[in-house]
Amino acid sequence: MSHPTITATATLDRSTVGILVAEFEREMRTKPKRVCVDLGAVESFDSAGLGAVVSSMKAANEAGVEIKLKGLSQPMLDFFSLVSVHRLVMPSLPVVRPGAVVRLGAVVEPMVDGALAVLRTARDTFRELVLGTLRGQFLRLDRTAIEVDHCAAGALAIIALIAFMLGMVLAMQAYVQLRVWGCEVYVADMVGVAVIAEIGPLMTAIVLAARSGSRNAAQLGAMVVSEEIAALEQMGIRPLSFLVAPKVVACAYGALALTIVFDVVGMCGGAAFAWGFAGIELGAFAEQLRQALTLEDFVVALAKSTTFGAAVGLVGCALGLRVQDGSEGVGRATTNSVVLSIFLVIVIDALFVTWQRMAR
Amino acid sequence: MKPLSSDPAARRQTEDLVRAVALTTMFGERTVLDGVDLAVRRGEVFVIMGPSGCGKTTLLRNLCGLLPPTLGSVSVAGHDLYSASPELLQHLRLRTGLSFQGGALLGNLSVLDNVALPLRENTDLPEAVIVETARMKLDMVGLLHASMSMPSALSGGMRKRAALARAIALDPDIVYFDEPSSGLDPVTAAEVDNLIAKLNKVFGITMIVVTHDLPSAYAIADRILVLLDGKVAAMGARDHVWMDTNARLRDFIERRRPAEDSRGMDVISHLEV
């Protein structure tokens, strides 16, 4: 009984493999018991050409069809001497799709792990700062100063610009509503309370998360990948005191300082609009602000802002230090640090507002 | 892409496939390569040797088109690499493979996908053929069992071998190797050397290998270029270079500290007797 034979052309390379593959698939549709591939006419070939032959052998093997090769030239035998055809054509193991619980776990587990890592880093950093000081191991001021320079000084221009523009926009929105009732002067109350209580700390924390939190995650992640963290530990230098504590303190201090700048410049923006477009005297604007705001508002806002800064610093460092999987992991940690920082800032803000406005 | 010839011996001609003329590369004020001339013949294993910091990797990056030299020119198959049009440069790049020192595998792709990447991006082969071709390359370097692993799960030696499989995925005419056996145990290093020799013999691929590993260089080289302080100290057939009488070259080959290096000796002049 004769069996179908597929004859390869003189050139068996990536430009002609489609012909061989199509012919093989056509023969396989007839459900033969045995197929022969004749390579005797092949004069030149490349890896893709022989890849098509192996691919056909594997497909035949999986379908239970016997496949034979004939007419292999010496160069082809030399090529096949570098591989094990038996190993290549073994059927692949079926891919088992994980169940719903496993898939849910794969989504939830990294989130829980990330949150726990942040809590652990917070605990260890707090310990390092408090117990270390008691043991005479003080915060490294030189490294903290470098970090403050990046966090605070580096963000000064963008914070001032955002604050001035947002102050004007808030004043504009308030003015449109208040002039209906003839009480435009309350623009100052609106701008003051909004900037001091919410917009200032929140916007500062968001800018900090985008600039410094992501930088910390990427920097520490890259240091993990290149084994710099392991080298520090091996030299007896604790990454927590050498790298993390200065970054966290710098973020907290940076958030505090930048929030003060934001508040002042934001109110200047509101005042500029009130004076320039709404016809409100600067003296009246300032007097209205004095009446609307209390010292407690400032103190709570600054405490809130410092906490936001510390949270941003901790999240970036915690996620950076647990990077795995090389550059892919660094990218993931950087993105997650910004997302988790902003989420955490909103949660902390909600807790502060609840305590300040509702619980008392 | 030009297909592999069924007769590799036919491709072993004496024509120069890669030429560098008066290559000088400076980083700021520092001259790393100083007037290097070389010619690599089609089908040979050309080894660039020298001590650490002598400019080997810089020379390799100049030759493969990653780093333009400050002065001089590099030509591949008669085309000037640094004045080529983007289309010609892309064509030349598809005919060459580069195996980086650390592997440079893409961390978000499995080992199989790393090797299949150049085939997927540069050919219109059916997916099954791409996968089988990539698996064949992985089998050649002994990594078929790790094809579904991520690069982060591989050891240093496995990464180097995966990088080699990716470098030969498109059946290049030239493969550049940056320290292929550094950091490997002697058995794995010998395996990599054998693989380079086999690929050269079976496919007639021109190999340009940068190494400071003397046994490895001697095992695989047809011709050797020795760089010392950015200059060519010797170039020629392997045994000819190995027997060269240049004093500094002998120091390097015989693993001696150069005579002008006074480390450990000049303290004597400060001793009180």
C-alpha cells in the first residue's frame, strides 16, 4: 500500500516553508497512517525550513500518524546533529487552566503582600528611627539632606505653579456661584478652607507620589536587581538605616514644607483673581481669610501632610525593596507605588477628616 | 534574508566580511581605542583578546554598530556601517546576532518567547514553525527543558546560552559574543566553546568573540587579535599569536604581571635597614 509523500522544493527556507506546511496539512486531512517527507531535492535550507519539518513531525506525532524523512543531505544531518529530534517532537503537556479560586488568589495575593510589606517597612523604619536613636545610631543627616533636596527643592517650582493656578481656578468657581447672592467677598473663605484643609495636602502628596515615591521604588528596585542591596547587607550596612529611613524622613519633611508653600501660593492665586477680576480689595480678602481659618486648621493640615509624605516614602521604599523579575518587576513596583500611595493618601485623609469633623 | 547554503564549506571564502580602519574611540578626553585596523574573514572564528579595561567591549560595540567610533570606519560585507541608510542598517542588523555578556534577555518574556521574538518581529512564518525553530535553537544550547521559564529564574550560564540561542534565531552570517564564557564553571564554559565551534563548523557562521579567557580563546580561535591599552599588540593565526615574542603580550599570555607594574615592590625602598 502506498503512502502519501510530500516533496520539498529545492529551496527550503523561510520564503518557501508555507508551501511545505500547506501540503502537509492537506495530506493530514486525508487521515493517513503514514506520511513521508522527501527532502532529497533540497539544495539550500535554513533553520525555519527545518523548523517546519520538525513542526510537521510533531503534529503528525500528536495525531498518531507515522512520519518518515528521506533524502537528508549531509548538511541537514550536521544540523540535526545539534538537536534531539525525539525530544523536539514529544507531545507538549496540556496547559491546565487554573480554577477560579486560584485565579482570584493570583490577583489578591500580590495586593495583600504589598500591603503587608508596607506595614512591615513602616514598623521597621519606625523602630530604626526610635530605637536606633536610643542606641546612639542617629538618622544619617547627610543622606537625608540629599533626599530632601530632591523631594522638596526639586518639586518647588511645579508645586508653586500648580498652587497658583489652582488658587485662581477655585476663586473663579466660587466667584461665579457667590456673585448670584451678592456675597463675592466669601471667595476668600472658599479658597482658604479648600486650599488649607484639602487641596494643599492632597495635591502635594500626589505630586510627591509621582516624583519621589516612584523614584524611590525604581531606584531601590534597580538596586535589588543589580544586587547592590545584598552587597550593602553583606558589608554590614543596614539598607533600612542607610537608604529607607532618610528617604521616608525626607518625604515627610518635603510634604510638610511643600504644603506650606502650596497653601501660601494657592491663596495668593485666589487673591490675585479676587483683586484682578472680582474687584475685591486685598485687605478685605485677607480679613475674610483671617476670620475663616483657625490655627487648628493649619496644624491639622500640616500633620495630615506630614503623614501623607511618610506614607508615600514608605510605600515607594517597601515596594522597591521587594522587586523580583528584573526590569519588569522594577516597572511594576514603580507603577504600584504611585497607585498605592495615592490610594493610601485618600484613606488617611478620610480618617483625618472623620476625626476632625465628626468624632469631636 | 539570504538562506543558509547547503554547503557551509562553500561559504568559507577568504573575503573580508568585517573591516575596521583606523578605529579610534574616545570617551571625553580618554582614548579607549587608538587607531585599530582589523579584517575578519568570512566563516572564521575571530577572537579579540586582552586584559580587563583594554577596550575589547568598546571595539565589539564599534564593530556591531552599537557605538559609533570617534574616528575611522567599520564596514560589514562592504557597506560602511555608520553611513548606511536606515534600511540598509536594518538589513545588516538582521544578518548579525549579538550575544551580550549578561544575556540581555527581556524580563517580561519567557525564554522561548525571547528566542522567538526576532522571528516573530522580522518574518511572516506560521506560528507553529516559529515555535519549533525557537525550540530547536534552545535544544542546540541545551535549554529546551527551560523554554517556559522566565529569565529571572535562570542561572548566569543559562542566560548566556539563552542569549546565544536568540542571537542565532535568524541564522545570521555573523555572531558577536561578548565574554561568552566569563563567570561560567569550566564544564559549562567548555560547552559554550564547543557550541561556538560547532555552529561555526555546521553553519559557517562568522564568529567574533571578545574574551579574556585564554583557554577558551585558544580552543575556538582561527585568528586572534590582542588589544593592549587600546592598541593592536598582535593579530594573526592563533598559533602565530600564541608564539609572539612581544614582551607585554608574553606577560599577558603567560599570566604575569607586567614588568612596569611596581605593585608590592616599591615599598622596599621605604624600608629602614
